[in-house]
Amino acid sequence: MRKTNYARVEDLLMDEGFIRWFRRSDEKEFLEWQQWIEASPAHKRLTDEAVQLLLQMIQREKIPDVSEQHITDSFNRLLKRIDSQKKIEPPIFTNHKKPVMLKNYFKIAIRQLRKQKMYAAIKIGGFALSLAACLLIALFIKDELSYDKTYPDGNRMYRIIGVYNDNGKIIKGTSMPPPLPKAMQKDFPEVENTARLMAFPLFYGAGSNYVTPAGQEKNIYEDGFTYVDQSFLDIFHIPMVYGDRKKALAEPNTIVISKRIADKYFPSQDCVGKILFLNNDRKRQFKIGGVMQDFPATSYLKYDFFLTLTGVEFWQGEQAGWGSQNYETYLLVRPGTNMKAFQQKMSADIINNYVLPEMVRNGTKDAESIVKKASFELQPVSDIHLKSFDIYDYQKSHSDMRFVWLFGAIACFILIIACINFINLSTAKSANRAKEVGLRKVIGSFRSSLIKQFLTESLLYSFLSFVLAVIIAWLMLPLFNTLANKSLNMPLTEWWFVPVIIAGTFVVGFLAGIYPSYYLSAFKPISVLKGNLSRGTRNSLLRNGLVVFQFATSVMLIIATIVIYSQTKFMLNREVGFDKDQVLIIEGTHTLPGDNIKSFKQELLRLPQVKSVSISDYLPIANTKRNGNTFYNEGKTKEEIGTDTQFWIVDDGYVKTMGMKMVVGRNFSSEMLSDSQAVVINQKMADQLHLKDPVGKIITNGYGHYNIVGVVADFNYESMRDNIGAVCLKLGISSSMMTVKANGADMKGLISSLGVVWKKFAPTQPLRYEFMDESFANMYADVQRMTNIFTSFAVLAIIIACLGLFALSAFMAEQRNKEISIRKVLGASVSGITAMLSKDFVKLVLISIVIASPIAWWAMTKWLQDFQYRTPITWWMFGSAALLVILIALMTISFQAIKAAIANPAKTLRSE
């Protein structure tokens, strides 16, 4: 017997050399082995069948030193001995069974890990990569679901949503008329408080501004301005650092700033009562009424400046009119309110008592049929961040609940792929563990103890994978933050982190190991010891199905990546009706005093690098001004429903600088006084007003009458998720932005020249600029981010799947070593053997492609429905994904196949 110090007979049976030793042992060693058996905790009596099987094993080797009769007598005595024990265990296993058994399980698990280094590395590595991805996604989902959960009255806070059913197309928005809050409090006892928020940059102060504290000269650009009512601070329980929340915005021309801004401009001091100027306007001052705590990262409110609505009226009669809609309205309902009943009552009463009478007074055609399509809903504030993807509002920090579900699904798929690797490798190696299981059963091991043993191994792999996954996730977190546009931190010091990791270790280890445990522990000793089991290990239906699932998931991710990338490329390169290339946007030009902006424009036009210049805040890219009006043909305001139109103020250089195409008529001319009431419209507006020959026609928006002098080709001024709408351009000055069209490719020289000219006009304010093509691309940042995310996870899924495929192909080559050697001796070529070993796996990959393609087509068709202008899904997208996966699979398999094919057959057949 080997001199290794085995603790118990089960340890002995784990030794791969046991069978060889058993078959060649002499009488002395055989008796020692018998003593080991007799000392073991044999819970199960040996059967005559088991004895005969062991005898057959010995007889095969023709052991000369041990007579058959002696062996038979020895086993008979052993059988009687076990019969007489009546399942009584030795004392050492009676009192300390669980600790000893558990310790033994771990010792055996570690021994197996050391013996099968490559398979262990693939199991642990694949597990760790998938768990790291799942951990990062879990941090993302936790962060997304935590938005706006900390408000004291959060369960009673709602935002009013307007809903309009336009012939089956549901349009939702948050723009409400100014008097709505007062009407809500007057008419509905369920309402405890109301407040408005107005972030629309069309109006002075909202959006972004240049800030100058009193006593200073330097203008500093700041974003995050919005108008709110004093009651907004009360509803949201805005915590204050300085000042009284109850009256911080109660006076006209007051402002509340965040602690971050206060520390920036007034470090270490109470700045309540200090004065701020906006946009270099010294005639209008804002007094700081309070300093609020910075909003947490998990708040949809991303504002640093609250301007008061107290005493504000943007035009005469604006606050009393139901026709203008520029405010978000928030409600705090009373406790115990039946929200479903209240919503129905509120919607009907507001429409019938206020909206419909206003439309009738204004002479709106078909007012009653219009309001039948309209309704109001109440959206919980806690839902705004994730459930506003189909709502038009002014908030810039929305996410999408569909992204959360998508990320969660990807995490599950990646984890399942890793678990499949574990199951496949465990069951594929079953032949190597079969003799161990059979012999342990013969000497009395229960199936339950074998299951515990294999589950212990799974838990050990899971633990090591989790430790490695935490390290990988920590290292990859910066990259993930870039992909997901987040600022997540690894919560290593959080109280819940370690318990969650431990719980995850047990759950994942159990789920991944439960099937292999039951599978391996179910082997019958008679089949194992006869050598019948290994013949079926190459054709496992379950294992093939799991491989198909792995690669089908990978194929779907690759197809999705290709489609999303194609849509992004389509949007960025599609003809949009204007020229966004070589156009520079200069921001903050409204801070130039007096008419200096016109002088600045003339100075720029003298530069040799400049082709044209335009002054306008209204640009066909996101985050610039918008102004919705309803236009009619002259004299038909009572007869027509009207056309919803964007009404933009532009100068005479706008059309040229934007590279828009004049279809009919002419551009504006600053030299023609009559053009002060002239407009240029797009083709869409002409069609909606039913104007076949629009030049010379008069249109009105109820406030003025305008002469159409030209028509430009339609252009996309919003994301391609929306159809092109009607646009009306009016000659004027909208001064906070200026666009410069370069006269060549020397953008660096142009910027340098612009800086010199800007310093002459605004020496206390730095030049701020951006390129229009970059701003246009930023409109689709979410789509580009999705492309990167899908690419990353598709690569990860492929890596994990190929790790499993690599290990399986290595094992299959090992199982067929003798067959390959015989084929080589008989003249088989390396290429033929490689093809033989690869074809079964390639078939599985092809099946995966067939299954994944229709699922991917359906999913991406649904996704593309969000875009009015979209790329078609074509055959090459599926062909490219299929070809890529096949090539990757072939490269993975071929390494092991070629290695087996070029091996020396003499080494394999030496013992035959």
C-alpha cells in the first residue's frame, strides 16, 4: 500500500492510482486494504454483486501472488463482518461526524482543484468574469432604483401629466397653464399643497446663465437654473444650510442657491442677503434668500439655482391665462386619498371647468371633440426618473426603466452562461469521477454524502470566483461608469456588502452545483466498475443544449450590437436638412452690452476663416430654445384647428450659416424694412396649412400677422425619434448664441482668431464654444452608450462561452485519444482529424444561430420602433454575427483539435 497518510478510506479512494494499485497488489497489501474497509464507516452493506465485481477486477490482472480462493474467502469474511456490525459506526464518527465530514469535503475539493488546474481555472475564471459583470450591473440597478426615495412625504407627492390621444398615438407632456395650481387647491379638498417649476430656457433666467456676485467683475458660466414657487421648497422639504425655508423665495427677485455654489462664490460664510447679477445685467439683481443642501446624486432634480416665481409675469396677463403651457405642476395630496378616484375626478373637472371654456372663448374649432381626446394623470415623484421615457418634460437627467430591465436580463444571461460552463465541465468530467463514486458507494457511502461532497466543491469554486469577481469589478468600475454615464463606487465598507457576497456565494454555488451533484452521485456501481459509463459522455443531450443556449445568447447580443451601431451611424450620417459640419457655436453672447453683439458679428465676418455668421438661440440641436405656437391662415382662426409650429427668431444669416436649402422664395434681407413682419417656413408647415403656393400668403398666430417670403426644405430639429414638425422662422435677434460657419478646415486657426476678437468685447468673460456636429452627436449619446454596453457584454458573453467550449473540446479530445491515435496509424490526416473533432461543436453553433436570429430580429424591431427614422434590419447583420461566432468557435476548438491530431500515437497506444 502507498505510504501516503490517508485520514480515512474515502480519502484513499480519491487517489487516481487506487485502481491500478488495487489490481496489482500482493496479498499483504490486499489484507491492509481489507482492514481499511473494515475500519471505515460502512453505512451500507456490501452486496454479493459488489463482491463479484471486485473479484472480476482482480481476475483481469491475473495476480500471481494471490489465489482466487484466498480472495473469495477474504471478501466473505468481510461481508460477514459488515453484516454483524448492523450499521454501527466507530465512535470517532459518532460524536464528531459533521465537523470531520465537512473538513474532509473541503480537503477533497481542494485536492480536486489542484489535480485539474486547467478546468479549475476555466470554471473560476468564467465564474469570476460573469460575477464581476453581475456585480457592476447590480450596483447600477441599485443606484437607479434608489432615486427620489428619501422625501418625507414622498408617497403623497405627484406631478401632473397631460395626455392626448392623437388617433391612437399617445402624447404625454408636463407643460401646464399657470393658474392650474390655484384651481387645484380651490376645487379639490384632497390637495394639501401645490407648486410649480418652470425650467423652460425660452424665458429669461431658466436654463443657464453667466453669474456675477455684486462687487465683482468676472462673469462665470453656470448651468442648473429654474423658476419655482415658494411652496416647492415646502413640498419637497428642501433642507437649508442658511436661511429660512418658509420664506426663502417669498419675495420677488430672490434666489436660493446650493451649498456647492455658495462655497464657490462665498466660501465659509452665510451669504443670505448677498446680491447676484445674471448675464451682466446690472439693472436686475437677485437677492439670495437661502442656501440649500446639494441635491443627492439619486435625485432627478439637478438644480443649483431656484429663482422665485413670486411676482413674476413673463408677459401681461400670462399668470391668469389657460392658453400658455410652460409650467410643471406638483401636488401634495392629503393622507388616505383614493388616488384612482381622485385622478378621474380631477381630470374631468379641470377639462370641463377650465380647459374647454377657455377653448370656446378663443373660438377653437371642434373644441369639444378635441377635449374628448385629452386627460390628466398623476405621476408619483418617485417614478419620474425611471418612468418618464415617453413624457415630454424639461428634466435632463432621466433614465429608462427599460434599461434597468435590460441590464438585469443581461446580468442573468451572463450568469447563466457561467453556470452552464460549470455544469458542462462537471458532467463532461463525469467519467473521471465515476470510479470514485462507484467505489465509495461499494464501501458504504450514502448518496447524500456524495451530494454534499460535490456541492462543497461547487461552493469552493463559487467562493474563489466571488473573491476574484470583487477584485475585477473594482478594477473595471471606472470603465463601467464611463459606459453607463454613472459615478458609482464599490461599497466595500457598507454593512450589507459582505453579507450579500456571502449569500451570493452560497446561492450561486448551490444553483451551479446542484445538478452536477445529483448527476454524479446517481452513478450505479455496477455500470461504473464495468466501464460502461464513459461511452456515453460524449453525447450528452443536456450538455449540447446548454452549449446551444450559451451561443444563442452571444449571437443575440452580437446582432443587437450590430443593429444599434447601424442605427447610430444612420442617424449621424443621414441627410438632416442642414449642414452641421465646420459650424462653431459661441455661447453667452447675450452678455455683450448694448448693440455690441452686432458689432461682434461684423468683426467676425471680416475674418478670412469665416464664411458666414448668424445670431440665434434657436438651433436644430438639443438644449437650445424652443417656442411652440399655433398658426392659422389669415382670417381662418375660427374655421381651422390650427397648426402646431415652432416659432423661431433668427437673423438674416441663419439660413446660409445652417446650410438650409431654399425651395421657393427668398431669404430674409436686413435691408428691407418690410421683412420685420416676414417669415420663412418649412415645407411641413406649408403642407399642414394646405398652401400650394405659400410665398406671399399671410399667416397668424393670434398675436401678429406675418408675410411668407420663402420656404426652406424640411430639416430635423429634434431627435430622429420624432417626425419633422412645422417650423416658422421670423427675422429678429435672439442673442445668447452665435453660429459661425468656417471657410475651410483650419478650425484651430479660426478658434484662435475668435478668441482674440472675443477678448476685445468681453475681457472679463472666457470664450465658450462647441462644435455643432459634436452637439448633434450628443443628441444620441444614449444610443451610442447602448452600443458600447452591448458590445462590452457581447464580448464578455463570447469569452465566457468560448472558455467553456475550449475546456469541452479539450476534454473530448482527451476522451478520444485512442481513437485519434488509431485513425492516425491507419492513415488519417491532421486536417481530417481536426474536422472530425470540430464538426459536432460547429453544428451546435449553427443551431444557436438559427434559434437566436428570429429572437434578435423581433427584439431589435421593437427597439427601432422608438425612432421615426431608422435603418432597415438586413440579412448582412445576421450573416456577420453568424460568421463571427463560427470563426470564434472554430478558433477555440481548433487549438485543441490540432493539438490532439498532431500528437504522437505511439505514446497513447503504448499501454495497449
